[in-house]
Amino acid sequence: MRGRTRSPQAETFLARDRPEAVSGAYRVGEHARDWGVIGNSTGGYCALKLGPHHPDRFAASAGLSPYYKAAEDVTTRVTSSTATRT
């Protein structure tokens, strides 16, 4: 478990862990200009949020038929009570 919360760390996985794994297995660029993120439907919603949240990692993001207002998932929402857990 990474971070201070007990919730799933999807954003950390997609923005840091997955690119590190791809970089370790393939010859890819190291700069944000070399990376982009794309998703379809709910994945498109995530891609459109992930790119602007991590401009140091992704130069482009695209959504194919994305949801623009996804349902709130209480299991992954960080609140003041979950952010202070150790």
C-alpha cells in the first residue's frame, strides 16, 4: 500500500507505476512530450482527468466517448478522515 490512505491508488498506478513499468520493459521516451493517455467511456473520463493532473508525465490526453460526469465512487474518494489514516 502506497500513500497514507487505505483506498486503491489508481491514479498513482496509472501516472507513475505503469509508465515506470513500461519504461523498464521497452525503449520509450523519458519526457512528457513522449507520453499520452487515452481511454474510452469511463476510461476516457479518467484519461481526461489524468493528463491535466500530471502534465509532467503526459503531454496529451484524449477521451473516446467519455463520461463527463462520472458517478462518485466512495471507495476511492479521499476525504479528510481517510487522508489522516496511517
